[in-house]
Amino acid sequence: MKIHEKKTADTLKVELSGSFTFSDNQEFRELLKRINEKPDQKVIFELSRLEFVDSAALGMLLLLRDASETKGIKIELHNPQGQTKKMFDLSNFSALFSIHYDDE
Amino acid sequence: MIQQAYYAFTFDRLDSLYAAFRSGCKQLIEITDSYSPIEQFEPGYFKAQRLVVSSRSAYRFAIAEEVIREIRIQNPFFDDSLTDTMLTALHEAIANAVMHGNLGVQKSFTSEASMADYYKAVQDALAKPALADLPVVLDFWQEGEEMLFFSVTDSGKGFNYQPYHPTQVANASLDADAPNPLQSHGMGIRLLYSLCDVVEFSKDGRCISLGFKILKHPPEADTLSRGLISAEHRKNAHILIVDDLDYSRHIIKTILLSAGFEHIHEAANGKEALSLVEKHPPSLIITDVMMPYVDGLELCDAIRRKPDMVYVPIIVQTALLDIEERIKAFEHGADDLIGQPIHNKELIARVEMHLQRYFSIQQLREYRVRVEDEIELARQMHLSLLPTKEDLAACQEEQQIYVTQFFDPSSELGGDLWGIKPLSPTRLGFFICDFTGHGVGAAINTFRLQAAMPSLEATYHQPDQFLNALNDALYPLLSINQFATFFYGIIDRESGTLIYSAAGSPKPIHYDSTANRWEQVDSSGVPLGVIANNRYELRQIPFLPNDTILVYSDALIECIAQSGSHLTEAEIGALLLQHAGNPPEKMHKDLIRSLLGQLGLLSGNHCPDDLTIALLTRNA
């Protein structure tokens, strides 16, 4: 998976692309650490180019959710597509995350 | 091995002299000479050696250097600071033997004779074959551990030497004009007294023996060792020395023993070595190249063919100058080379470095084997959680439902579990669960689930309540990024329905026999263990005679299929439809076979993740 970060005033935009699996564990945890260092910010995950997530990836996203709950960080997941969207739907992620689509 | 050989060579080609020594010759004779040895060797610490040469050859003096070099090669603990002293003494003794003994030039080189006169006399004598061909015999041997002796024997008339007293020697001055307390000795002999620890004459003065204290006691182990390996490994290491020259083996063995190694094995050739390694599996092998029967390179090949000796370090002794030989050794599986002559510190450094690597690999391998054994045991325990054949047969008998399971645990442990809960003669409960991750953690979670279930038995008849309770039980146990996808359904024959609740498990596929079509079953839901007090929805679909439900773990749709892409639910549904017309036994068997075939798992390949597939078909 590729992680691309872009920072604006109070928002961090993170674009994830490719396959998000267990092997991205280390890199994602480092990202999480960076996010946790700045409470009260908004983090938007752009997922339109994320092609595949496995259950370990869902687990890592749950770590993100925990961070948002404990540190007051606003997390938004944008534009999940294809298999990613299927996995989110299957796991009822809309009950767990704020999920947005550009065309809405 | 050549025990006693005369090796013909000329002094013009010193390399042939080295070759002679290397091939084990004990006696050497120049090709132009025809002298026989005049006496037997003295047995010594290392082999006594003898050179018989002519006056003409000995006069070239290079012979003294060859003798020193040979001693240097044979003595692992040789003190190099003595080299020049011994060389000077040996030159002097050979010069005396040739010039005074064989050639009879009695004038000594003093102030009254010019150097030119002296050398002219020597050259004149050397021009006479009768004198120039007289032999000079050089012997060298060791006595005990500390004394090295040379003797130089000429073929002259001898001389009337006087016994001496050590104080006379000590007082003897090298100044030619000083009074000479040793009347019968020239200045050269006084030089020898000053250089050597022992000077003795025999054979009417024709033979002079020079003794040197050369051998230090072997260095303490801790000065040789770089401490790369533990005392325990040093004690347990078995080192095999393979060399056809026994003195060569002796040198290496002496060094290894002095460095604290205890188990040293010796073989005279590769053939002996190969039978020895069966009895004493070596931790390291040091081998020569040129040997009879099986040579060093063939030995490397044979060792590397033994599966349990692939990692045993092999150090090959080679001539350092021959690059092709060296490359060849590596090509045959040697790990390292060591040049001759062997230097004690270099040998120990290489041996320890390779043993360190060997023992590290061995520890890792042992660790891996132990872990594999434990994982295998855990896998067996994991398998024992699955329904037995009898359990499945009972479903057919009692609830009239034909059940087939396929479970292929990954080489590591995994977090899949599926099971059945016979509730009544008309109701069969079943579940499939997949914990996040692989490995020990995921497997332990399946055991947690198994342990939690009996206390929830009261909820078995209500899938939503069962999932609610299971979530409540797992939520405090699982860390934030751990969860379980879950599906629990009850096939109820009386109502002709499948009632179920789901927590994000892969969508089961329902074969509707009435309409002869397949559909995905909505299994969405927050996985178990993610949020506290989550309430799960109760859902239901019709489930009539001849209907089939297929449940599976995500490996079925995430494992890369033979086509190079993931298998989709649509493809699985299509396959189900394809086999649906057959009786359940055949249909289940063929469908599972097709699915595995699609994934390329039929030829003994395994999916990297656990793969669970279960099929349940209502009897007609």
C-alpha cells in the first residue's frame, strides 16, 4: 500500500492506494502515531484508490477509530470503492466511522 | 602416503623441493648426486628430516633458508624472532662443513688472509669433482617440546676438537685479535657458540649439532581465542582434520587443543573422513586437497550431499598462490580457505568464526524445529475442535441435513473455527468464525471462543441473542484491532427457514432449489469484539428441502485463484449452480473439488491463510 499525506491548516489528508493488508502494519502504526501526536485535528482518509483490504487492515482502521475517540481527533473515510466498500459494508463500518462520498 | 622416499630434484628448481616436502618425502637427494643416507632418523616431536646434498649444492647456501622454512611450516608455535639467529648459525655450519670439511680449505678468514685469496682457494677446490661431489648431510629434528636441533655432517677428515666449558664460551670474544680460549676452534665456531643454546661435535669433528630452544609452551587458550564462541560450544565442538600427512594433522591438532577444543578427530583421506563423520558428526571440517582415495574436493561434495551436514563449515587448506585451486574449493562447497603454512592465530580465528556461524544456525534450526512441533500440536488441538465424522453423520440421521466440511489450516496457526449445534430433531444450529490475523494469537482466540460458548447455551435457539452474548464475552478480551467475523444460523425444518445473525462474515451462498438459483445471504454486521453492547439483527430466509447453504472463511475469496485474481462470490455461486442437480454427497464433493481446483490447491498447495468450507443441504 502507498500512503500519501497532505497537510492543510487544520486538516491532514491521507490518501491510501493499492492493497492494505497485514504487511502494512508497521507503516500504518507509524502513521497512527503521527496522527495521535496532534489532538483536535481532522484527518481525512481518501480511499478511492484503495483496491483491497483484508481483515488485518480493518483491525488497523479500528485502531484509528480508537484514537479518534480517545484523543478527540475527527476521522473521516472518503470514497471507499470496490472490494474496500464491500468489506466496509459487510462489517457495518458505517456504524463505526464517518464515511463520505464525493458525489453525495 | 609416502613413508620413505628419495625425491630427485635439482636445486635450480626450489619449487620442486617444496613439492617434495609437501608430498611427504622424508629424504631428499639432488638429482646430480648419488649419495645414500648414512644413518637413520632420530624420532622427534615432529618428524626428523634429512637433506643430503653435495658440496657444490650446499655452497649455494639457499639450502639453509629452505631448512628454516620447512621447520617454520611444521611448527605451529615457532617463535619468528629466532629465524635470523638460526639462519646465521646454519649458514655458518654449512659453510664450515663445505669449506673446511669437504673442500679442505683450512685457512680461516682472518686479518692475515685476504678475502680474495680465501675465495680463490674455495673456487679451486669446487672445480675438482672429487671434492665438489662430496656429500653434506643436513638433519633437523626436535627433541621434547622445546629443543630444535640441526646437524651438519661433512665428508672430510674431521678435526681434533677440544671439550669446552660453558664459561669459556661465555668469555670468548668475537674480536679476532682477542686471546682465544678455545684453541681448536676458529672464529666461526665461536660465533656458533654465541648463537646456539647447544653446540656439540661428534664423528671426529665431522658432525656439528646445533640446538635451539625454540618452542614456547603453547599459548594459553585465551590468548589464541577471540572469544567468539561460548565455553560450552568450545567443549562440545567436534572438529575433523583430514590430511594424509600425519605431521600436518598433528600441527593442526596441537593448535586446536591449545585453544581449548577437546574433540579432535583425524582422518588420513576423504574416504576415512566419510566413515568417521557417521560416528562423530563434526561441527567443523578442516581438510587438505591432495589425498589418496577421496580427495578434499570430493569430500566437500560428499559432505554437502548429506542433508544433515549442509551447514557444517569446511575449511580447505590450499596453496595460497593458486587462484584457480582456491575458486575450485569454493565451487565444491568449501566455506573458507586457509593457506599453508598454518599460523596458529589465523587458524583459530577462522575456526571460531565458522563455529560461531554453525552454532548460531544450529540453534535457530533447533528453535525452529521446536516451534514447528509445538505449532503442529496446536494445529492438532485446533482440528480437534471441529465436528467429527460421527457428529456430521448424526445431522443426516437426526435433522435430515447432509453436512460436509473442508478445513485446511495454514502452515501457521489460524483463527478459523466452524461448528454445529444440534438443537432438536428439527433444528440444526451451525456457525463459522474467523478471528483477525494468523498465528498463535488468532488460534488462542478460537480456544477462547470455544471456552465461552457452553455458558451461552441458553441463547443457542436465538441467533441474535447468541451473538449479543458472544460479543459481550469477547469485547473485554480482544484488543482494539482484534475482532471476529461470525455467522450463526439455525436450519429449522418445521418452518422451512434459516434464521440467522451475522457479524461481518463472508456472505454465505444459498442455493434455492425451487427456483434453481443462488443468492448471497446478507451477513453484514459489526464484527464481534469491536464495540461494547452491540446488538445484532435477527434475519431469516426460506430454506426448503434440497436447498443448500455454503459457508466459508475469507481465504476462499481472498486467496489468489489460479487465474491470478480473487475468486468472486458470483463465481462461487455459478459453480454451486453447476453441481446443484446431483445428490448431496456427489454435489458437495464435486463442488469442493471445483473450488479448490479454481484456487490451484489440488496439487498439495496450501492457501497462506486457514481455509474453511462447509456445505449443508436439506434432504428431499
